Amino acid sequence: MRIIAGKAGGRRFEAPIGRNTRPTLDRVKEAMFGMIQFDIEGRRVLDLFAGSGGLGLEAISRGAEYAVFCDIDRNAAKLIESNIRTLCFDKQCEVFSLDCFSLISQLGLREDKFSLVLLDPPYNAGFLEKVLNRLVNLKLLCNGCIILAEHSWKQSIDFDSLDDGVKAVLEFREPRKYGDTGVTYIRFSGDRE
């Protein structure tokens, strides 16, 4: 695996061994960051289901201010920490090995706010809709927050599973297709009243 662009562009990092993690392909990652290439600088990033940390590390390389990584697999979390050290991003990153909903609750208690959220959950597991509901309901998103959601092309986001108030503050663009993978760009339009 490698960083595609930015201050660590071209540098390599490790991917998790085994089948528990499905790393984002370079061409998908490049397309995702192409969608936001002029809108990364200074952002606070939340990389859920982080795996190797490749998406969040790419964001830091391209100028994001800070990144929080989460993966429930302890070996993946340790690998993310190692990759952060390899790329010398120690002061800009925080890693958690927790269930994503436990982390979201903790971040809500800390009153953290994020301006870029990267989601790459296990496909067809129903996580995207639950995560979007929790992120909005716990007020973890800054106004104008960008969310990039990677999902199976055959099963994109189920809008009926979103809370009505959540649907009202999220703007969804048409998913883009990259082989069997779909990527949906979502923008948070402000706090619910």
C-alpha cells in the first residue's frame, strides 16, 4: 500500500494480513480524494473502519490537520499506529481499537467535531446508515462536513434507514462506480434545530 499524493506521496505502508480487512484499492482511493482534492487542507478527519489507516493517512498527507482512526480489530489498530510512525504523522493522529459506536459515543462526550469523515465499513452489513444517524444525532459533524462512504455498488445507502432529521441535514450526491465498489459523497448542511 502507498500514499498517493501530498507530503508523504509515494511512501509505502503496511496492509493488514488476512481476510478480515478489505483495503481500499489505489484507484478507488485516488478517485475518492479526487472528489475533494481542493477541500482537504486543515480538516479534522474521522476514519472509521480504518483497516490499515490508508484513507486517513492519505488525508493527513494531503494537508488535513488531524485524524482519528478506529478499527475494532486490535491487530489492525496496532498496524495503523505503526503506519503512523512510519510516515511521521504521530502528532496529528489518534488511534482507537473499539466498536465504532462506542467510539462515536466517546467522541460525543468529548464534544469532538469533524469536517471530513471517511467510511469504509464491511459491505452489506448495514453499518453506513447507523453510523450516519449516530454522527448527526451526537453532533460530531461541523457545518459543511464532507463524508465519503465506500460501499458495495450493488447495495448503496438505504435512505429509509436514516432518521428523518438526519435526511434533512445530509445532501447525497449520486454514487460513483469503481468496479464492484461504489463511493457516495455526502455533505452535512448544519446542525439540526
